[in-house]
Amino acid sequence: MKSRDSATLNGTVPQNFLYLTTLNAFAVLQPALDQMAKNPGFLRLEGFSAGAIICSVLIFMLAVPAFFTAIAYAAVRLKMHRTALGVFRGTSAVLCCLIMLYFFRWMSATFHLLSAGVPDFALAPMALIAGGFATYALTRSNAVRQIVKIAAVGVILFPVSFLMTPAIQELVLGIEQREYHRATNVANPVPVVMIVFDGMCGMSLLDMQHEVDQQRFPSFARLAEMSTHFRNATTVHTRTDHALPAMLSSCFPEEIQEPVESDYPANLFRLIYNSNQYAMTVFEPVTQMAPDELRQIEQELSGREQVLRLTGTLTRVLARMWMPRDLEVAEVSIPSAWFGLPDVKGTEKTRMRGKVVYSWDTDRGEQFRHFISTIKPSDQPAFRFFHVALPHYPWTLFPSGKSYSRVCSLSEPIYGLRFEEWSSDEWPVNLAWQRNLMQMQMADRCLGELLDTLEENGELRDCLLIVTADHGMAFSAGREMRTPEESTLGDIISVPLFLKLPSQNTGVVTDRNVEIVDILPTIAEVLGLAPDESWEGVSLLSAGPERPRKTVRGAVDTVLSPEFPERFDHVERLHRVFGSGGSNDQLGQLSVLPELTGRSIREFLQTGVSAYESVLRSSPVRLPADRPEFIPGLIEGRISENPQTTSPVMIAVAIDDVIVTVTRTSTDPHWEGQWSALLPDGTFAQDPASLKLYVITAVGNEASGSTYQLSELSWRVGEGGAS
């Protein structure tokens, strides 16, 4: 018995160190390396040195097994054999459970078990049980221990595989995958301005005649009058980290590629930079496609601080991966830089040239104003690129640019959207769609400011101006927001594309089959830049045969007809929901009962206080003095259960006793009792007492004419809500 205890797991201390190192390689090291290899943009963004990356890898490889082996070894030396046994068994059990949690989480994501109704929470106990059995087998079975010894090769193979990633080879080993510094020549160096709106469906810009809607989007209509509008332009991927690199490199993206320069070397930024003929300004918050030389990263952290920051971030990422997605504990705080959202320093806000780095969800109006301020005369022709999260969520902006939500974050939950799948109830989906369209109107206003500034500076006539988007989004009940389906293709893959050539002043509309991979070859032809052999797009100025199909890459490729007439279904549905402008326009004032909007509550029969109570998650009260750009407008809450009916509850929102909108609770069981309302821009008075909520019931019938009965809904701000 003593010999067995001293050997702890039927082996010597060095053997057990090997067991722990092997288990740790599968539980900790490989997931950490996998996450770093999938997110080299984070390493570039933070400017981590090769030494810091290597030290972090060694820590994830050896820290856990070395620490607990040292404790067990000390216990053995002190004749505390059972303690040593407990240390090894306990550490082995934890590592085995982590391996199983990681495996079951992978299985859930791969086979879409969550959408199929199998929650991660149900899989977690199974993973822990499997981890317990694995630990028992390790302690009892010599065959299992032999398998673990063979698997120890992973301790070496995982780091080797990590170093085989092109982006990691550049960062750690300094091996360039291609000669980046090859000189290029621009034969016709005209000024270039390129705007990429994020998450904008090109069909949303159109009126019922399939022309750019002059009432809702006057600046886009103005641009259409002086440019070529490619009305049949589509993306090749529904995710920004693949779609934008495809646009900039003219290459159809592969899922294994990362949005970094090493994976797309012949991209627009590098070619323009290598010409040494342009003064470049690049606002790009997501990818790391622009040359590092443009940013001039100044690393302020010491080597030790870099290691602590990198290992700390990866530890948080791993903890979130191990935990079930449907548990609150899974919401481990991860630094925003991991998602490409750096903390903006003061120097970035005054930078006029090079790469300007903003956080993705930092005030988008401020970003646009900064970009506009860079439009000034320069010794060289200017190349200006601006990628902005408009109309992409977070949806928090009125068309005026004022914010109606206190929180502006990608992590903020969206009513009606769960794991990028919309509710089966159409009403909350339309509310979210309205917020998206209002940010499109915000984008339109920014575009107008850009056109005005270019005109004032004398650049509008002579510049090459491209305005487009990376992908669209679907707003269809019961459908996924990003995954292309036959009924949502028009929403997701259609993108706006306006191309204004130098000296062009006449608008043209074409339904030519165009994909975003065609943008770079078109720019190259205008500038007289030699094409690269890796490009897969074609110039839109060429008269050659059109591409015979459209392709959308993803987990499963989608191929469809180049004519794609189904895209106009989006236009018809949009105008059915929000009206066609003018007096019946509901964009910005969507209401369940629009006929009640603007009427006084005194016009209706009132019956005291409703039996319901609502807890508000967010409410427009107490204007903050330090946020002049904020106008309260978003109200979200949940009402108490109704014991008498399962029908949705109609709720009128009144300001100063005037109804400003009517909403209702959701009919989707997952969102039961929840409701949301967006007040029109500027309707809320500063006095919180002016806000009142009423439950609406209809009295009468259609033949006799319905009247409405109102009863006041008491409310309070719940945990996490506004105060």
C-alpha cells in the first residue's frame, strides 16, 4: 500500500508529471493556442512581442503540471504520501473535466445542439461525469496510462502546429509569407475615398420603384445622381472578418483564413502603401489588413506586463469556453481588445494620417467627424478609407446622431434576438429592424456631410469615390440573422455599391451581376495599378462576360442565379411594415395601433390602475448632464403574469398625457411577458413623472366601431435597469 501511495498514480513523480503535462496540453494548452491562432489580429493590435507570446505559451504548457507536481513532490519528501496522491488525482480530475467540457462545448457548436433545444447547461453534467470516469480509468487502468503516454506527443505537436500558422510565423518567427515590400506603381494617382458601412442591406435603400428612396435616404439619392449604382451587388460572406478581407483582396475567403495581412497579402492597403504615392488615412476597427507601418505601434508595456496581459486575457477566454453558454457565469469579462475593440487613446482622436484605431462600438458619430476632419489638402493625393459600424448593432442612434440608449455595447442584449436567431413573434423583430433602419438614416446623414466636405475642398469632382457595405442582415421572424436561407438571401447578401469615377457627374443604374470581390480590380483599373495573379474578381469597367453565378462562402457555400430577382422581396416587405414614406411613414414611430399615436389619454375610458405591474430593464428617466448627445427613448421591461389570458398585453406609452406609441408583449414563449418601445426622437420631457404606461383593452366590435379602454400600468426599475 505504501509503495502504491508513494507512486501516487501507479508511477513515479516524473511519470505523473508527464501525465499531468499531457492532460494539461489537451485541457489548457491546445485551446489557448487554438484561440491565439484564430485571433492573430489581437496579438497585432496589442503589439505583443515574440518573447511575450513564447513566454505565454510556456506558461500554458507547464505552469499547472509543474506547480502541482512540485506540491506533490514536497508531500512525498515529507512522507505525506496520501496528500501527494490526492494532489495528483485532484489535478487529473480537474483537467479531465476541462477536456470534456471543451469537447462537449465543441460538439454543441458543431451540431447546433443549442438551436435544436439541447442547452449547454444540460451537457455540462454529462461532461463532468465523463471527466470523472476518465480520471478513474487513469488511476486504475494501465492501458489508459499507456494511451496517455502516447498522447504526450501533443505537448510538442500543438506548439509546432501553432507555429505553422502564417500569421503566427510572422509575429513569432519573423518569417514573411510573401514579399510585402515589392514596389508598386500607380499610373493614374487620383484621390480615393472608400466608405464601407457595416451590416447595411442594399435593398433597404430602395423605394417601391426600386430607386434610391429620396425621402428616407436623400444623401444616398444624391450620390446615385453622380455615380454608378450597382443594384445587384452582393457580398461573398455574411461575416465581417471574412467579407471585408475578400473585398480588400479580391479573393473568395476560406473559413481557415484570418483577417490579417499575412493571409491576404495582395490587399488594397498594402498595394497603395507600397506605391509611396499616396497620403493614407485608414479607419479600420475590425481587421488587421493594413500594414503595421501605417499604425506605428508604440508598445508601452514591459515584457512582464505583456505576458501578464496576454495570459490573463487567454485565461478569461478559456474560462468562457469551458462554461455553458446559457449560464450567467459564462459571461466572463474579456478585454474588448480581444474582439478588435481597443481602448482608444487620446492620440488616436487627433491622428490625421496612417491607421486610426477606434473601438468598434465607440461613438460612431465621433468617428465620422474625425474622418471628415482628415479631408484636407495634402502634398500627395489622398487615399482615405473608412469602415464604420453603421447600421450594425448596437442599435442606439436616432437619425440625428443622438443616442437613445444609455448602453452602447455589442454585448447588450437585443429584444427578440437569441444566439442570432430571431423570435417567432414578428413584432419584436420589426422593432429591431426599425432601429437598424434608423441607423441607416444616421449613415445617410454622415454620407451627406462627407459629400459636402469633399465638394467644399474641391475633391468631389476628381476623386474616385466608392460607397459600399460588407454584408446585410435578416429581420425575419423565426429566422437566423446571418445564416443565408432562401427566404432571407435578399436581406443578408445584398449590399449597396456606388462607384463615382473621376469627373463623373451623371447617375447610372445597372443590374449587372457584381460581387464585392470586384471592387479591388475596379480600383486598380482606375488607378492604373497592375493586377495581382491572386485576384478572383473582375473590374466593373471591363466589358467582358458577366460572372455566371453568385457565391456566398460559409460553413456551406450558397450558389444562386446571377439575376437574383428575389432580392426585391425585401423592398416590398420593408414598405409593407414601415409604409412608403410621407404621411403613412412609420419608420421611427412604429406602433401596434398607429391610430392612437398623438391622442390624449383623456379621450379614452380609464379604469384606474391595472392589475399588472411592469419591471423596466431600461427606461427614459433622469437625463445625464454629462451626455448632451443622449436623448432618452428606449423603454424595455417585463410585466407580471396574467392569470386570465395568454393574449399579448397592449401597452400605451404616454408623455405628458399624450400617447407617443403603442407596443405589446411578445407571443414567443421564450420572451413571455417582455416588451419594448422606442419613442420618437425628442418626444421625452426631462421630468420622469411625465412618463406613464397604460394597458389597452378594446371594447366593442368591428361592426359597431371599437373603442379603447385604458388602465394605468404601475412600473418600477428592476435590477440592471436605469435609475
